[in-house]
Amino acid sequence: MTAESAEHTKHILPLRLYLAVGGALIVLTAVTVAVSFLHFGGWNVVVALSIAAIKATLVAMFFMHLKYDNKLYLFIFIVAVLFLAVFIVFTMFDTMTRDQIYDVKAGPITPDATIYQSNPADTSGTVADSTSVHR
Amino acid sequence: MDTTGTLFMPPGQSTLSGEVDSLFYFIFYMSVFFFVLIVAGTIIFVYRYRRRGKAGLTSGVSHNTTLEVTWTVIPLILVLIIFVWGFKTYMRMNVVPKDAIEIKVTGQKWFWSFDYPEGATTVNELVVPVDKPIKLLMSSKDVIHSFFVPAFRMKMDVLPNRYTITWFEAIGAGNYDLLCAEYCGKGHSEMLGKVKVVSDREYAEWLEKGPGTGEGLNPVDFGAQLYKSKACFTCHSVDGTPNIGPSFKGVYGHKASLEKGGETAVDENYLRESILDPQAKIVAGYQPVMPTYQGVLKDKQIDALIAYIKSLKE
Amino acid sequence: MTDAHSHQPYVAHHFTDAFQQREAAKLGVWIFLLTEILLFGGLFVAYSVFRAWNPDMFHNAHKFLDVRMGTLNTVVLITSSVTVALAIRAIQLGRKKQTIGLLVATLVLAGVFLVVKYFEYSHKFHLGQLPGKYYTFTGVEGSNPHVFFSIYFAMTGLHGIHVLAGMAVISWALINTMKGKYSSEYFTPIEMAGLYWHLVDMIWIFLFPLFYLVG
Amino acid sequence: MNNNETANSISFLSEPKGLKSWLFTLDHKRIGILYLGGIMFSFILGGVFAMLIRLELLRPGPDLVSADTYNQLFTLHGAVMIFLFIIPGVPAALGNFVLPLMLGAKDVAFPRLNLASWYIYVVGAAFALYSLHSGAVDTGWTFYTPYSVQTQTSVVSMTLAAFILGFSSIFTGLNFIVTIHKLRAPGQTWFKLPLFVWALYATAIIQVLATPVLGITLLLLILERLFGIGIFDPAMGGDPVLYQHFFWFYSHPAVYIMILPGMGIISELISVFSHKKIFGYKAIAFSSFGIALVSFLVWGHHMFVSGQSEIAAMIFSFLTFLVGIPSGIKVFNWLSTMYKGSISLETPMLYALSFLVLFTIGGLTGIFLGALSVDVHLHDTYFVVAHFHYVMMGGTVMAFLGGLHYWWPKMFGKLYSSLWSKISVALIFIGFNVTFFSQFILGTKGMPRRYYNYLDQFQPLHAFSTVGSWILGLGFLIMFVYLIHSLFRGRRSGPNPWGALTFEWTTPSPPPTYNFKETPRLTHGPYDFDKIAVEETK
């Protein structure tokens, strides 16, 4: 136990590594800003998020020591990201696939809805009278 | 035609109610089987292996793979059958037949209104012909409601600022309860209606008469009819008892003190304003919960209602 | 300590040794970070759903965010992450003065981040790009642009609160370092503060492109 | 086993003395008892609300309270029972007390955090009570938008209460995970842990994963009310169904926060009182994890008629059926544990058997609700009400009471009346079934939930149900009386009154402040009734 403990408390990374990772993060920031001025259509998001993911991985692995620490922490981190993904994906199973079997789209009746007038209890008008159906 | 229902289910009156009921009873008898198995097992074990005197060492059996796989796989197969069965009917409940009559349903605190393709409107009473698919295009004016007809085994939430769609086809003439199944506030349990299923001929005649126009009635009688059909009674009594809103009895010609302070004379103008813009002058002691009837009531109908309220003297 | 074992003073009675205590603390912090990720998760879901519904509005609205300020803040936060990581290294090596310096630098950078954020916010308030029903700006095309700004304020606001919380934690670690509570043997609290700060940085790494770059 | 330490050790109850020593205690046992006090108070409060609701529903029409008051009553009943009683119930009260003892540890990993979580609980409860005072909420415990945005009642303070209580739950969960990972006794490997510990571990994972999402949901709801941010409120361009996704992403797993620890207790009780090795140890342990994992993937089954897309409904329905399987496995395992055992029908075992029967009904009726087409009819009716009461009350509450009766002698060193406790179990069991079985029929017949008034045809069953609630109430009343009586007049209990093999029974009842004189070393499994002859020391 004590030998192990000494080994763990004294895991010191070289200064150069920290500075290199920091430099890489700044460079990646520059890259992602530069790339955002190019137009890839839908791919812009993918590129931006991929670069962000690389940056986050660098932070987690080196600054947060996940590369060197107990792998349990890495596991916890991955679990968090995984469940977040489940939350997003499963919610979008619904929000992205509504109204696929109807001819009338069940989306918002008034897309620019701010139905509230002075009194929130009174939500008069707009809904039932509007027959136009937008998406 | 099943009119009595079973122990658990009310009489089924739509084309799909039979399908729902058969799956219900499939699960039911399966559940009874497993329940009896487990309870009988418990009772037998408790009796057979009851402790007599001191508890000695007992058997050390810790698992049995065959047994465990069996009681995992059999329920798994059963629930998968149920899943597929339930999903098939669910899709039939959601895919509307092409030739369906489209009726617009509006939920509002706390009544239902229905707009028919021929221009008629009704409140809290949906009149439909038998053996014809009816498509309901639904939305709400305020909060979420849910359109629930137990006899048709149908339910669909009614959302504000969005359409939801469902359909049914009634198989027997009669009056069926319509309930709101999504909690919507004070009058939630009063948000009741009827689905009146009639023959084709009666439906045509009914449309002919043009419900809600007050043809051939004097204003007071027409107002009395509207009081019922537009569900004013949900919140306003005519016998003097205060409800969610003030009673209509004797209200005309009096002065009412207001929530914001001050008072107002209850005259034609005030009554009209209260119907069209209910939040403008709230009577002291009541909450600003009344929806506007702008666009719901026509001028002639408002006049009739005022005439009716005027007639309710103390 | 009333306990029978002979302990270092910083080991609580219910742990058998310093190693166990440190591992427990670290595990605790990681679980806490997990809850933080899921807390922000809800907002990421809201972002994804509304962006998918109104991609054009999101694109139009994001042009009203200042990329220069966002980039500046990204660089500031990354640098602060480096300084806090170095602070932990310094205390591991027992260099107390260096640790103090680096922690102060981290605090200063966090302050800069908040100042920049303040300028961004006040500019938006000025234009009427406020969340929800207070939104009065008319320059964004597309439906419900106030939702974009609602989500923007919710996410960056919550992140800002986390920056503040991080500053509090780092200040506390700083004070205790000055008091000489930490050494190359025992520096768990600084390490924990660092982990938290890195998470705050990491969340910003995602907020930055989502709002400022691709909208 | 060390049975003769009682004489020379000082119990945690008596030393140190004074109110302050309790309010600032870091001892997990005292914090457990503080929690027990809090949740018992909440249980009584929620119970009184429930009795009033049933009384109002005795007849159709307005009787006892107004519609507004009724709506506030069922909201408060739900919110108090869920956020203040059942979620902290087993983990924070019983778990706090028992977990370190079961691990042979001196305390939980973070005693200060533990105390903090209790204070956060108290602050949350205070907000909830404040909302009661300032125009109680009437949204239902689910706070569905847009109703919760429009209603004029104190939604914000109640939401804030639930938000704060969430943190208390997160801290308890976090503490337990670390404790189980790091503070196990020497020799206590993962597969020698008592199953209650496994259950608490699985629960804690859900607590830390799901509760933050509740936090952000409620925060957004508050922002929606204050600023109209337009995420959940359709009037501002938001989507109420999205709110339901957010809410149920937490609240469905939360159902397992409520039931999993209960299942853990049942595993203990059935093994101990059958005096037999638990059947399928690993299957039970892993099924807890199976449940924890899959519970995150099924939330959409609360939304089959909400306007959610059909594809999502299909996926959620499919996954819902999968989550039922591990629960089924557990029931069969418990049943098999009794086979060839030596079963003694002490009060905790009676609760365990009640659990077995009621939870089976609760679980089986869940299948009806998971089936898409049947759910369309049953959704938001009394069938659902009955179903979740069978799971929550027939399941969790029975398990909680079983656990309470099981560990009561350990907590206070006193034995309660065996006769009265058995009478009380019988009344609770009968009363419960009378109250809630009738509601299954009400539901299938089409009685929607949250109704202040109802159609005449439902009257007989409603009356029946209300009478059941009186029997149930009487059962609980008797229970409170004999439990409190036992504190003052009860017989002293020995360290191991039930003849169990887990660590907590090796230390005196009540245990001394640091639990064990010597850090214990594990020499046998928790259920080795085939190898160890253990004496009951009442």
C-alpha cells in the first residue's frame, strides 16, 4: 500500500508537456476560428465539434491526468459523456421524427409565437383561428 | 355489440376497442398465471419450510443456470410478443384512414369545442355518424388537455400552439363519455363532454339544422341554450351560488366591486367586455381564469347571452 | 485525533491512510464533475433540439455574437487552465511561492474572462437582445430569435456562475497554500480545485464554437 | 461473533450529549437518524394529505375541500411523498445508518458532506413548506408546462425546493459510491458485499447521473416563469413535450432510485429470515445494474399519448419491456431463496412477503402500461395511480418498513412488540389492497386521475377505496405507537436479534460511536447460512 501510495502521489509531469498541450490548445482555437469563416454547409458543425472534442480530450488526458490516473476516473468521465449522448439522441428521436405519418404537420401553429398578452392567464386568440400550418 | 363491458373494461364501441381489449386480456391472464405461480410458491415454501425450533445449517445451493436462463428467456419472449402486438394496434390508432371526416377540436379551460367541416360548431358535444372514420385535428388554447373517450379506447393530448391528430370509428349509436385526462387546473374534472354517435341520416339532418344559430328562438331562450352548449355553467351558476366565476343570478343592474379596487355597474357593456376581454375587470374575490370568447361567440350569440343574463332577476 | 493509529494530521479518522483518503477525494470529485456534465447536458439538449428545428434562425442570430471577444475568452480560459495545472505541479515539487504565483495568475485570468463577458452582456442588453419576453431586438430573421438568446444566456450564465464558483474554490486553495497547509506530501485540495477548473474550461471549449462560430 | 461487548461500550446515542452534539454530528448513524426523523415527518404529512384526498373522493361532488384545495392537496401529496419521503427514504435514512456498518467502516467517506446533505434536505423541506404557506402549488408533482408557467400559485418556491432536495440526493449518492469503493473492510471483495450495498450502489449511480438533469429542468422552468425564455412554453415558441422529456429523463430513473434500495432490503430480509444462502447472488447484483442502466432509456413511456413521435414511442416501449426482465429475475430469485430454508415469520419477514406479493402486482401491471395500444386507454387514469402505488408503496414503503423493523433494534437497541407489529402489518397489507386494487378497476373503466369530481358510475369503487385508506391509516397509527413505545419501554436488544451474518450485527446494539472496536475482517460471505451456525441474541 505505501509503495503504491508513494508512486501515485508523486506522478509529476514535465513542464514541457504542460506547455506543449497549452500551445496545442491555442493553435486548435486559432484553427477552429479560421475554419469557421469557410463554408462547408452542415459540415461546419461537425468540424467545429470535432476540434472541440480534440481540445477537450487534451484537457482531460493531460491537465486532468486521466491518462495517468486510475482508469476508474476515465470510465466515469466516459459514462457522463455517454449518458449525455443518450439524453440528446433519445430526445431527438422524438423531436426530429414527429409528424411522419400525417399529411398535416403537427408543428407550431404560429412559429413566432409570443401569445402572451399583458396577463399570462389570458392566452387568447391566435391558436384556433389560425388555419395555416407551418413547420 | 357488447354493451355491458367486462370486469375491467367498459363496453368497447370503436373499431379498435376489440383489439385493445384482446391484448389487455392476454396480458391480464398471463399476469394472473405468474401472480398465482409466485404467490402459491411463497405460501407453499413459507408453510413447508417454516422454522421449527432452532435454525440449523441450511442448503448451500447458490444458483442453477438452467432455471435462471428459463425464467429470463420465457418472460422475455412473452414481453416481446406483447410489444409487437401493442405497437401494431398503436399504429392503427395513429394512421388516419384517407376518407375520414375531419373535425377540429379545441380544448380550453374547461370545455371542448368542435368545428365541423360544414361550418357547424358545438361545445362539449361531439356529434358524429356511426361507422365512419372521424379524424380529429386538435389543439388547445391554453394548457395541455387530453381527449379521452373510454368507450373508444382512445386518448390523445391536446397541446397549445400545436396540432395533434387522432381518429376513431364508432361501431354503435349512443352517447359516450368524453373526459379530459391531462390535468389542466381547477375545472379539470368538470371538463366533460359527450360523444353522440348517430346514424348517417340523423347526422345529415342535424347538420342541416345548423346547430348554434338560434334559428326560431327568442333571444332569452337562445341565450339559455348557449349557456348550456357553450359550457358557461362550468363556472357560472344561475341560482346565486358562487362558483369559479360569479353567479349570473341577479347580477345585471347591480354594482360589482373589482379586484383592483373600485366598482363597476354591471350593464350590457360590462357583460360584453367580460365575455370578450375577461381579464379587464375582475370581480373581487375571483381569479382571472376565464378565457376570452373572442372568435368563439358571434355577435348575435353574445346579445342572446346578455339577454339571458338580464332575464335572471333575483 | 482520537484514533489509535498514528496519522498524519491531515488524514481523517475514518481513513486508514493518506493514500486511501486522497483516492476517495479524487473519486468524489470525479463523480461531482460527472453531475456537472449532466447539469449542463440539459442545456445542450435544448440547444440541439432548437437548433435542429430552426437552423436558419440560429445561424442568423449567432452573427450578433462577437467572435473576437469569444476567441479572446477562449484563449484566456485555456491559459488559466495551464496556470492551474502548473500550480499543481509546483506544489508537487514543493515550490510554495511558485504555486501561489500561479494560483494568483489563474484568478486574474478568470477575472479577465468575467470582465470580457460583462462587456458582451451589457452590449446585448443595450441592443435589447435579452432572454425571453424581455427580448426587443428586431434585427434577426427567422422564428423565435429570443430562444437563441435565452439558450445563450442560460448556458453562458450558468457557465459564468461556475467560473465564479471556481474562483471561490481557487481562492480558498490559495489562502490555505499561503497558510502553509499544503506540501509536496499533501496537496489534494489544490488538485481538486484544478480538476473543477479544467471542467469549467472544457465546457467553454464546447460553448465557444456552438455559439460564436457555427450558431 | 462477539456478543458480549454490550456492557462495556458506549452507544452513539448516548455520547456525546446535548442538542448541539446532534446538530453538528458527523456520525453517519446520527445523521441517519436525523434523516429518519425528517422523512417520518414528511411521511405523516404526505399521509394526511392522502387521507384528505380519499375522504374528498368518498362521494362525487364537492364535500370537504374546494377544487383549488384539492388540486393543491394531490400536488403536495405527490411532491412531499416523492421528494421528501421516498427518494431520501431508504438510502439517506436506512442506508446512511447501515452502509458503513455493513462495510465494517467507521463512517462514510465524506462525513461533512453527509451532514451538509441533511441540512440541504432541511432547507429544501423548508422551501416546500413555505410554498404551502404562500399559496400552495397546484400543478401536480410533475410541474408540466405550460400549466406550471401560467398558474398563479407558488410554483417557484416548490420548484426551488425540489431543486435543492436534488442536491441533497446527489451528495448522498456521491458519498455512497466513494464509500463503497474505498472503505470496504479488509477481505470484503465486491462479491462478498451484502446485496443491500449493491442496491445502494446502483441507486447512487442513478442519483448522480439523473438528478443533475432534474436540477437543470427545474432551473429552466423557473427561468421560464420569470423571463419566458421560450424553451418549454408554447406561448413563447417553446415545446411542452420537450419539458416532459427533460422531466422524465430524471423522473423515470428516479423511480428506480426509489425501488432499487427497497429491493436490496428485501434480499437481506428474505435470506436472513429464511436462514438460507441467497439464490443467484450475482444475478441479483447484476440485475440491479441492468435496471439502473436501462432505466435511463425508457423515459418516453410516460409520453405515449403526449404528441411524441410514433418512432420514439416504439423505441421507448421496446426498451420498457426490457427493464421488466431484471425485476422479474429478482422475484424468482427471492422465491428460490426460500426453498428449503428455515423460514421464521418475524415482522420484517412479513413485510418482505407483503413486498413480494404487492410488488409482483405492481410489476405485472407495468406490462399493461408498457404495451402501446393498451397504454393509450390506461394512460393518466386510476390504473396508473394504482400501478405506481403498488410499486412505490407496496414495493418501496413495504421494503422500507421491513428494513426499519429489521434494523430498529440495531438503531435504538430496543425491541418492539411482536404482536402489535404483526397486527399492524396485517392491517397495512389489507388496507393497502382495498385502497388500491379497486383503483385498477376504476382506471380500466375510464376514471382519469387528478379528478376532484367524478361521474356517478365510479362512486362504489371510490367509496371502497376510501374505506381502505382508513384501514391503512389505522395500521400506520398502530405502528407509530408501538415503535415510539419501544423506545421507552421496549426490551433491550442483543447485538444480533435475527441471527444475521453481515457486519452490522457483530457490533453492539446500538453501536458505539466509531462502530467497531477493531476494524473487522471479513471471514465469510454475507449469506453463508450453510457454513456458519449463528445464534440469535435477542
